Amino acid sequence: MSAMSQLWTFSLGTAVGVGVATALFWARSGTSRPNGFEKLQAPDAPAEPVPDGEAATAEEAKPVAPEDRPADAPESCPGVSSENAGKASSCAGCPNQSVCASGEAKKKDPALADVQDRLSQVKRKILVLSGKGGVGKSTISAQLSFGFSARSMDVGLLDVDICGPSVPRMLGLLGQDVHQSSEGWSPIYVDDHLAVMSIGFMLPNQDDAIIWRGPRKNGLIKQFLTDVTWGELDALIIDTPPGTSDEHLSIVTYLQDAKIDGAIIVTTPQEVSLMDVRKEINFCRRVSLPVLGVVENMSGYACPSCGHTERIFSPSTGGALAMCQQMEVPFLGSVPLDGRVAAAGDQGLPLSQLHPDGPVAKCIDKVIDAILQQTDKKLGTA
């Protein structure tokens, strides 16, 4: 063996021996190995002062109650009651920055009292949510409204999906115009029991794109809640856009004094949809919005010939029922796929009229029963 090889072997053996000896030392001493990258500090040394900027960041990180955050404020808003309101780094660019810094934002928005007064004759206020688009949320909202109306219950359907208003078509109201009186905006009536309001009634062309930022959306939602003359209703169903964004924060904020009953969340069986529903449930918990339950839409294809139901969207994680059990929220039922549902939506008709004995109509009816059972407990009529 050459001298160079002997030197290399000796060096390698020495390094391994030192490593093993060090490990044995720390193991026998019963102490954890120090991290060479950590900053060590003597036990009696005073704590280092926290810079003002870091203190503000810690203040911003605290959870903020929904009523303490303006509807169009960013997620990192420190809250209008915070000492850093309008001054924190997260306030830069917020439309409320100057108002918060002056202390005006701490005053209660008078619109909350207006909404409470306007909806004082509405017995049930229900949001319909979805974590992801394309799961049939507006279809469920429309068919639930038809179902309540078929029971001779007075129901209103408010469409706050500002950029994608599909409710006018699904209710057969395309081409209708909103009328304004001294009392406010009059909703469009499908029949004696079902009233509807949507931005879709205000568009000169149904194909026009609505390209609005958050504050303008917030302003229209506020106007819907304060100006529409619903009158006495057994239920107001509010169809929202998918996700957890400006529209949802606005609705929850404005309805905080109007005693909203809760939210129905619509999903499809596959995990791609369920993962966003979990976020939606956590959003509801964060803003103190009760979850009335989850509806699994498109749960399987119902064959019109034999009645057999085939799973099209395979639930790889157990579907909505398993998710509801894990998240501890009510499961309201499953609605199968049926081509007549699409036909009902395009024609603006209740599914019960096209196929009253079909599986989808029966499922919608069961969902309405479950909703009434929960909301009647709050009303004391169960």
C-alpha cells in the first residue's frame, strides 16, 4: 500500500472514531446535542427587546373577529380595534387605511342596523356555499327555492355571485328588469311564493363581463341587503360564488346582527372537491357561521331505465359522508346525476315539474326536510 493510501485510510478512520466517540458522549450524558446554528444565551441574561416592527407583526398575527375587520380588508388586517389599525404594514394599500388610522372605523357601520331592520321579517337566512366552482351550487340553490315554494312557503333567492350570475336563467327570469320605488328595489317574482334578486337583472346584455374589484362588489351586496324589499319570508336563500373571498366576508359582516341561521355547503364526491370544502368549513368556523350541513351533488348517475345508480366520480376518500364525520358537521344527503337537472336549469323550471317522482326531486325534498328540522329548532317550532 502506498504512503498516500495509508495516510488517507488513517485520516478516514480518525474522523469516524471521533464521530462515534462524540455520539457516545452525548448519549451517556443524557443531554441533547447542541445546535451549532442556534444562538446561545446565558440563563440570567435579560431578554432582548423586540423591535417595534416585529411587535406590530405579532399583533397582526393574532386572530381577528370578523366583526372587527372591514369586509374589503385584507386577510392580514389587524382589526379596527387594534392599536395598529391603519398603521401596521399589512394596512398599506387597504382602502380603509385612513379611516382606521383616524379611529372612525371603530364606530359600528350603520348599514348593519339597516340590514337587520330590512330582514327583520325573514324567519330563516341561509347561505349556500361551495369550495370549488362547477359542483352545482346554484342548481341546488334554485331547486331548494322551488322546493320551499312548492310547500307554500314564501322564499327569497338572493344571487350574490356577482361575476357569474346564473340564477335568472335557472329560475326562468331572463330579460326581467328590477323596479325601484320609494321603499327600495322590488325583487322579481317567479310565482306568489318565490322572489328573486340578482345582478343579472341589471345587465343590458347577458353576455357582458362584470369586471369589478372587491370594494365595488361589496357595495352592491350592501345595497342588495339594505334596499331590496323582501317583506315577510319563511326563508331567504343566498347563493354565493365559490371559495372564501370578498363576497363571503361582506355577507357575513352585514348579516352579523340579522341572526343568520347558517350555511349549506355543496360538494361533489371526489377528493379534489372535498379538500376545498374542508377549507370552507374552517372559514365558517373562523367567522362564527354555523354549518347547517353538506350536500353531496352528482353522487352517482341514476339510470332512467332501471333506476340503478352508478358512481361516476369515485369517492377515493369516502365521499362527503366520511368527510362530514371527520369534520363533525351534519350530512344533509346525496343528489345523483340526472340529465333532467340540466334541462330544468336551462328551462328555468322546478325539477319536481319535469320529473316529480325522480330520485333527484326526492333527494332535494329530503334536504329541505333536514334544513327545516335544524332551523325550526332555532325558531322554537320543532
